[in-house]
Amino acid sequence: MNSSEASPPSGATSEELQQRIAELAEAVAARDTFIAIAAHELRNPMTPMLGQVDLLLQGIRVGKYSPEQIEQRLERIRHVMSHYVKRAAVLLNVSRITSGKLTLEPVGCDLSDLVRGIAETFAEPARHAGSPIGLDVPASLPGTWDPLAMEQIIDNLVSNAIKYGGRRPVDVRVEAFGDSVHISVRDHGPGISAESRARIFARFERAIGTEESRSGFGVGLWVVGQLVEAMEGTITVDNAPDGGAVFTVAVPRHGEGTRS
Ligand SMILES: Nc1ncnc2c1ncn2[C@@H]1O[C@H](COP(=O)(O)OP(=O)(O)OP(=O)(O)O)[C@@H](O)[C@H]1O
Ligand SMILES: [Mg+2]
């Protein structure tokens, strides 16, 4: 900021100036956060998408696929791309978190379908990472949620479980408990120390050292925490008795499939 932009309006008191400086600092911090989140959210889904395109190309080059198989794989890529486009739209909502203007759009949807769709999207990169996803999901679990926000929560937890899960299986479980649903994502990696568990939901916090090669901004869990809070839910993280991290999200169900 140059000095002319910062010059005080004539007659402003020192208190008013301090107030204005605080507001500007907050606006700059909010913009920085938004840039970090945008980069994270737009980059994350690119990896599975590129992986699928590469696999298809390799297969076509060696004549491995029939036209039907090519069509099937293109369909899958299309699915992931449409998911990506939706996520870009969600960014607008995420930017509102920092300005306190996050609004969810709950509609009647089936959580089981949603989770199965996410598992399908991650199936290829998860297998590739040595972390196949096991699902324990009821046949159907209708309720009223913002599907994009819900997707974003589960996506982030699953992608972390694959990234930090030590090339071992990942389990996703969904259960209904009275008026709420519990979603747990469990890996079989090294788990998270108590000290780290206390800070990983903060913005830009990573439990691992700066020499860590796995990329990430440390905003994924912050976004998850904010969305869960907006849904009036809770999120907890524990280490499983036999190792690995378990993230559990509990959110209200708000009626079964009623459209708002
Ligand atoms: N399943 C897990 N097992 C072990 N550590 C984890 C797990 N999930 C998260 N962490 C730790 O918590 C930190 C914060 O996670 P978060 O998702 O917010 O950021 P990130 O994965 O580093 O980056 P990104 O912003 O790309 O998601 C991670 O850097 C990692 O150290
Ligand atoms: Mg992450």
C-alpha cells in the first residue's frame, strides 16, 4: 500500500484510523486465504483426472481397449470433470467463509449415493496409492444437506487418508444415529500425535515438517472444519487402537429427503 492510499481522511481521529487499519488488514488476510483455498481446491481434483487421462491414452496406444471400453472410461473422466466444475463453483462459497457470509443450500439427497460416488471418483488414484477404499454404507440414507459442501468435507478427508495413510487401505463408514449421521474416514497410516491433532484444523497448519514432499497448503481440514460448523455438526479426530487416524463427522440429518 503506498502512502497516498494510506493518508487519513481529514478530520479522522486516531481511533477511527486504527479501526480502518484493522479493517484493511483483515481484508488483505481474507484475500490471501481465498487465494490459498482456490489453489488447493482447483489443484486437488486434477491429480485423479490426469491419472485417468494418462491411463486411457496408454491403453489406446497399445490397442488395449475396445470402443466400448474407451467410451466407458471417457464417461468416467467426464464425471470427474463435472465434479471439478462443481467444486470451482463451491469456491465462491468458501470465499464467503472468511467474510462470514457462508450460506449452505440444503436439499434432499442420499448420503449413501454421495459417498459411493466419491469412492468411485477416488477408486483409481486410491488403488494406485496402495490404499483401496472400503465402504460400509447403508443401501440408502436420505436426509437434507448441502450436497456440494458434504462432498467437499468427505473429499478432503478421503484425499488426506490416501495421502497420509501409508499405502494401506482406507475405510469409509456412514451410519445414521437418530437425528444425525456419522461419517468416519479411517486410514492405517502412522496416525496423528495429540499435539498435532490440536492444531491441524487451523488454517495453513501441517503436522509434518517443511521438508515433507507431499504437497499441500494445510487448508483442507480448515475448510472441512468451517463447513462442518456451518452444518451445525462436529468433527473429531482420534488414533485407532491399532494405528491410523480416524476422522468422524457428525451432522444433523434434518428430515429425510425433504427438499427445502
Ligand atoms: N489421515 C491423516 N493421517 C496423518 N496426518 C494427517 C491426516 N490428515 C491430515 N493430516 C495432517 O494434518 C495436516 C493438515 O491437513 P490438511 O488437509 O488441512 O492439509 P494438507 O493435506 O497438508 O494440505 P491441503 O491443503 O492440500 O489439504 C496435514 O498436513 C497432515 O500433516
Ligand atoms: Mg489435505
